[in-house]
Amino acid sequence: MSKTIVFFGTDTFSAHALQSLIAADYAIGAVITKPDSRSGRGQRLTASLVKQIAEEHGIPVWQPAKLTDIIESITALGDTVGVLSSYGRIVPTSIIELFNPGIINVHPSLLPLYRGPSPIETAIANGDSKTGVSIMQLSAAMDAGPIYAQEVYSLDGTETAPELYDTLAALGGRILIDTLPQIIDSSLTPTPQPDGATYCSLLSKDDSILDAVTMTAAQAERHVRAYIGYPKSKIALKGYPVIVTKAHVVNEQTAEQEIAFSDGDFLAIDELIGPSGRKMSGEAFLNGHKL
């Protein structure tokens, strides 16, 4: 392809799309990612996986505090098309307009369902039977642009968010490579999204609580699978604060690690992280905390 790709991405989900572009021998003029962030107990400054991949392949990495700071740098690359996957920042119209035919976005939902930053977690938490990936044209409004292609992925009700992130990232990378040549040569035109958009929100620590008063046991089980990465699923077990990492629903209580929820069913805690930070079974935790 004669066009140069400018790639926008930060999160681990982005890595598949970037690796797919590299494997398909696209000319990538620059990778734009958020500034390095501090993480871990030592709060060490850490580069995103996207940055690491770009540097391994000799691709220039730009990490602007404001995207408008690099308008001249993008323009200097010549005829470019943008590709975005989980960048983590709003891209202003002044940047979108630098590209032809704009910026192509890989979004992990069946738009217009779940516009916003947490579509994977939301699909699991809501108990959806399917999700998927949309290849769309980025617009100023959040995830509202027209759609080039979609592919459905069926859910069986056992997926965790990290597993589904990996699956949809790989799926998105494949669909991107399948459609990008047609997008670039204008033989594939996008279709406006239908009415009925729904939205998902940015997750916070406040979303971590397993509330036995307001949640059903099934909702709590889905919560555990959806939020296992962040913000996790927290509850008190015999007065001790724990993080639940695996659980299932039972109709009758036969063990202490089975907690009653609002519908009368019970959440059986199979695995947890206790106050000590150790991961163990719910039964082992209670055995170690008997009076």
C-alpha cells in the first residue's frame, strides 16, 4: 500500500492490531501512545506494550501530552491513514482531518451497542450471549462513526475479561487486515450506525463491591468474571475483606463460603485473595480463620 499508517494505541488490546499491521508489511510512519505511566508496588515508570513493540521494530514512537502538539509531525509524513485501537484518549477533529480516509477504529463491541471504554467487561457483566468487533471510522462523538465491518463472537457464559480481551484483540487484528486494503482504495464505504446506541462507563474502584443486598447470585458471578482484572470483586467473608477470583452459583447453602444474595441463591467462592495477598480456595481461607 502506498499510504503510510499512523497507529494510535496504548492498552494491551492494541498490541494485536499493531502486530497485525507489522506482519502484513504496512509502512508504519509512527506509533502514537500515551506517556509512560507508573505501575506496580514500586511505582516504576513503565512503557506500554504498544511502545515496546514499536521500538523493537524500529518504528518512531510519539507520546504527546496533547495530540495537537504533533499536527506538524503528522503532516510531514505525507499521505497517511490513521488506525486506532484502544488509545485511551479523545482524538480531536483537527487530528482526524489530517488523515484520508480518516482514522480507522477497532472497537470490541457490536456497535451501536456499548459505546465507551468498557465494552468487554460490560458484555460479561450483563450476561450477553454474544459480542464482537466493529471496524469503524472514528468521529468526534464517542464511538459514533459509521461502520466498515463487524464480526460476531458467541459467548458461553464462562469467559473472564482477560480471556475475552485476548480473543477479541486477535479477532480485531484479523478483521482490520482483511478490510484495510478496501478502506484505503475506497472500494469499501462505511454504513451509518443504526439507532439504539447504548453506553458503558469508565470503571472505578467503586465498581468493585459485590453487594449481596442488591445483586442476584448470577449477577455476582458475572461480576467476578467481568472485573477480575480491574476493579476486582470485593466482599466480606466471615468479617474479613477478600477479593473473589473464582465463583459459581448454587441453589442451597452447604458450606460457609457460600454467600446468600438477593434472589435467594448463593455465590460459592471457589478462589479468593485474602488480606495477606495470598490466593487460595474459599474453603482453605475459612479453615485458616476459624475461631
